[in-house]
Amino acid sequence: MSINVNGFLKDVGGASRVTKLREEALANASPVPQPKDPIRELVNKLHPLEMRFRCVDIRDASPTAKTFRFESVDGHIPVFQSGQYVNFRLKIGTSLLTRPYTLASAPFEARGEHPFFEVTIRRNAPYLVPDWLFENLNVGDEIDGSLPFGTFYFEPLRDTKNLVALAGGSGITPFLSMAKEIAYGKLNGQCRLTILYGSVKSDDIVLRSELDEVCAACPDVKVVHVLSDDPAWEGEKGFITKELIARYSEPDSTYLFCGPLAMYTFVSKALEELGVPKYRFRHDVVNNPADISTVPGYPKGTEEKTFRITVVRGIREDVIDAAASEPVAVALERAAIPVDTHCRNGECGFCRSQLLSGDIFVSPIGDGRREMDKQLGWFHPCSAWPLSDLKIKIPIL
């Protein structure tokens, strides 16, 4: 393969030629400003930064989980892919909280005469929001939010056609969306999905009836339930092991994971032992543990302390209390200081802030910072815990 070049000086001088052309274009441009930007208007219409959603249905997904269905107040739901999430903005007390929930419905369900999307939420998070939704959100209520976010979805240019999904608990939601899209939507015929789904008991399998329905309708979707504490269960028992993964895998499979941190640690080790290349294993955002002291590298005993955080927003400074056992973002939320979090685990970068002084602990699993950010003192409050008094600078919302 050969490449034609114009010569060293002409090639490296390309930037200056482009600059000259831009200067000429600006000099010859009309002095009358163009107030309309049709491309920007289209983008804002397709993917608005703020939307209003109305809850139109609530139903049980298991004894411990509920599915909430939403329609857009303006009738439009932005295009999304299976595996992405919606970010809700919830006013609770004096605090404005943002929380992500993976979309359990399929993209094709957001099109047609009555477009909608669904999220399935379980009562298992330690900080406020899931229980608030269970107890306060009713059919007919409206909440603010936006979508879609995240990069956890099937991409034929990157992934193989044989998908093996490893799920635990409410981590089944992105895979139900994928399964439904394979059965009824645009993924039909593009890939095959085998879901290894870990639960505790058969009577508390989240979204079991929906999964059964898709499997019955589509031979390209298969669900293998693995129960850890149900002696009467006749299927796979225990946990999702290396042997179990190998048994249900096709050659050259792509592995997808969504579930709790403990399961992620176990599964990632099993895949490594099976020799699965890193580019064939992708995972959704892995939630930080409720007890940060269990993460390797965290200084034991610090979790019992309380620190002070000086929060700089423009010319304003506030001083708040912060428990060492909770992320900095939670301390800000408790103090009713708005912080724009989306993923809640350091991946998306929306809450990127500057550490002016003090020490923090950043979970190695949720550390989505660029290397230059680490060197210059930037961090994500949603995945950082205070180890001392801090002074931070956050974006003004």
C-alpha cells in the first residue's frame, strides 16, 4: 500500500492553509447574522437536554421489584439502544437528585402510535431513591429527565453475533431490552443471545414472565436461570461459575455483564481464566459497594470519620459535613447543593469537578478519569470518598 504525498513542507503546512481559507471565508461572509441553525434545532428536537415524563403504569416485576412505564409529555421519546439508560431528576425535600435507570423496554416500543419506555427498579439500594419511587410515584405523576445515555449496547462492528449475557438481580434489565429487540425489533436476525441469570429463589426472579414470553417467541433468545438458595429448583443451582459459562458459550462469543460488584469480581476472574480476551468482555456501570471499606486499598477505619468539605461554585463558597463512608456527591445532595450526576460511578464525566485540596479515595472499578485529569486534580464526586477535609470546585448548575 502506498500513500501519495505533496512533500514535507506542503504536508506539515496544511493547518496554515486551512486557517487562511477560514479567514478568507469570514472576511467574505455576510454581516447579517444567521439566527437559525437547522442542524442544532434538529438535534435539540431529537435529543432534548430536558424532558417531562408521565408515569402511565406500575406493575410488579417480582415480590421485591416494580416496573414503571413512562410516556413523554410532548409525545416524543428520543431514539435509544438496548442497554442504555434514562436519567431522572427527582426533587426530594430540598435536594435535587439525579439517578440513572437502565431501560428495560426495547427500542421498538418507543416508536409507533403509543411510544413508551420502562424501567424496573428493586428495593435494594441503600440511599433513598428506589424506596422513594416505590412510595411516592403514582400513575399520572410527572417527573423530569433525559435519555439516552451509556455505551453498553450491541455493536455489530465490534461484537460477535453470539452474545452471552451474565446477569444478577435487577441487572437483567438491559438484557430483557436486548431480548425483546432481537425478537420483535431491528436486532432480529443480527445476533443470538444466551442469558445466564443469577437469582436467589424462584419466586423472586425479576421479570421472569417477560423473559419466558420472549424465549417462547424467539429461538435466538435463551435464558438459563441459576438459583443460589432454592433446594427445590430443578435447573442450574449455585452461582454462575467458569464451568457454567463455558457450558453455555459458543465459539467466539461476546460476553456482557450487568449485576452487583461482588458478582462482577467473580465473573471477570472466571472469564480471564477461560482465556476470554478483554475486548470480548464488556460490562454496564458496576455500582460501588454500600460499604466502601470492603474495596481493596481503602484505609480501614476511615469510614467511621466525618470531614468538612468547602464547596466552591464561582465566587460562592459553602462548607458542608461529609461522612467518609459516602461519596462526595451524596454529601453535596444531602446539603441541597446541585451536582449533575448521570452514571453514578465515574463513567460518564458529567459531574467532573476539581480537587483544590485534601485527599480522596477513588474506587478502582469506578475510576473513569483520564490520565491528565488524575495529574491535574480533577475527579468525579459520584465515585470519590473523602479521606480528609476537602476543598473542591464544582460546576455551577
